[in-house]
Amino acid sequence: MGQIRLSGIVKSYGKEVVVKNLDLAVRPGEFLTILGPSGCGKTTTLRMIAGLEEPDEGDIMLGERTVFSRSKGVVLPPEVRGLGLIFQSYALWPHMTVAKNITLALKEQRLSKVEIAERLEIALKQVQLTGYAERYPSELSGGQQQRVAVARLIALRPSYLLMDEPLSNLDAKLRTEMRASLKRLHRDLKATTVYVTHDQIEALTLSDRVIIMNKGRIMQEGTPYDIYHHPANLFVAEFIGDPGINLFSGTVANGALDCGDVTIPLPEALAARGGEMVAAIRPEKILVSDQPKDGWQEVKTEILQPTGADTILQVRAGETPITLLQPGFLTLDEGSSRWISFAPEALSFFDKKSQDNLREIA
């Protein structure tokens, strides 16, 4: 088990630069997720670590070993990098049984038959597929096929684990089950893990640390808590969160942020700064009352979306739409009034021009 380090990585396809001077270090045993929209460079980054793509510039190290260096002329192929891979497609051999799919790499390592059998038994048990060893992939559901891919890694016991959107083809229930399986896999293997996804729920629930990418660059890196509660810029604030964050653009006036239909309280340092800025607050952080309160803003209910444990409320203050998230399964009449307030500690503020978080000033 060791770290993964990328230094000065650049990758282009024709004239399009998809990864721009990327520096990234994954600590030994860490579960790091690269999160971002389609085309941001996250899968290309993972494929370069795996050796499936070659960078145009830069160095890649696994532990103390350089596996790629353009300047030194080092290019180690994927099969000698000691990596375990799970892809969006399960990459199972259709003509091989579950047992043969799981143990193929072990046989290539020339392990003893006894050890191969022991690893197979343990792997099948951990993914709850005991008794499926002689079945073929075509005889399995999508979730079972994905569990075979996970079992293959459990049996292989790699020091480095790379996963590229492995849950994207599964239904919601299976996704939840497989997230637990992948978290268990990482815990048991203690492998240094890089996980690529566009699904923020996967990133927030699985990761020790999250990297947000956009247009080939890292926009923010941090713990799931920091990424969610302290976004470094407006891109991260808008990308993370479901339902999405509320944004209010306005001008500082009389010690507050005047956003037209909504007035946002400001910390003293930001009130003194003046100018234009954007206030942001998560839907669940807005205080809500069904009775009028002094100083609270009246809003009108437009749309309710009960999700079971919570209810998403789309309300409007004048012409300004606002999203609220309330606990429980609510039933409200369209047009009914609610009153809202913004707790100062729940607000983030961003420079309107640079789009950077102004937390340091506040």
C-alpha cells in the first residue's frame, strides 16, 4: 500500500486540452473520489493512472515507483502496475463461469490451487454470491454481475484500486447496496483507492476526500463535509447538493445584501466591503415557520415534492424562486404562506466577478 502521485499532468486530444497541468496526491489507504460533470477530465485522469492512456506531459508514481514519466521516457504497461480496476461495464468474460472470472488473474500469478480456492470462497461470501460459482454472466442480474467484478478485486487483493463509475448502470436500490459493498471492500483491502463518478451522493457517502474537477482543472479538494458546507467557488456550490443550493445576487446596502425581493444579513466585514456579491444557502438550512414572525420574510408555496422522509418546497418571495427542504411528508395547499429566515452561520458569500468564496474576508 502506497500513495499515488500525479505531477504536472497534461493530456490533449487533438487541439482540445482535457487535463491541464494536474497535480494530485492520494494518500496511502485513502478513498479519494474525483467528481465532476461529463467531459471534465475525471475518467481520463483515472485511465492515465491505470496506464490505459498516456499523458502528454508529467509524471505518475505509485508508491516509490515511477510508472510514467514523459521526460525520463518511462512507460509501464497496465499489467505491471499492480492495480485493481472496476469499470462502468463489468468487464466479465461471457464464456467463463463466475469462478473462472474471479480467479483468472490469480492463476496468472501462479498461486497454489489451495490458495486460489480459499480466496474464491472468501470473495464470494463477501459479496453474497456463495453458490453462484458455476454460473455464467448471462445467468446473472446486473447487480450480481457487478458483485462478481467486486469479488474479483477482493480475491486479487490489489494495493491500488481504481473505479470508473461502477454503479451507473444499476437501479437505485442496487446502487445503495453496492455503495455499502464498495465501502466494505475498501475497508477490508485497505487499498489506496481512486473512484470516479458524476454522482455526488456516491462521492459524499464513500469518500475520505473529494476532488471536484471542471474543464480539466481541480476546482476544490477536501472532505465531503467541507465540499458541501464550504464550497470554494460558485461552480462547486451549484454542482454539489440535491436539491440545489439557493443563490441570491445583490448589492450591499445598509449593512445587508439587497437582492430585490430578498434581503440577506451580512457579516460586518462583508458589509464594510460593499459592492456586488452572491449569497448562497442550502435548502435545508433556511429556517421555516407556518406562522408570521417578526423580521421573517413571507413566501408563497408553489410546488411540493414529497420524497418520503423529506419534502422539497418550491416557494416564491415576490418574483424570486426559493427552494426549501423540510423534514417529513408534508401536505400544503398551493399558494399557502410560509415565513422564512436566514441564519447567518448557514450563509456563504461569493464575489460576483471572480466567483470565489469570500469566507476568509467574512
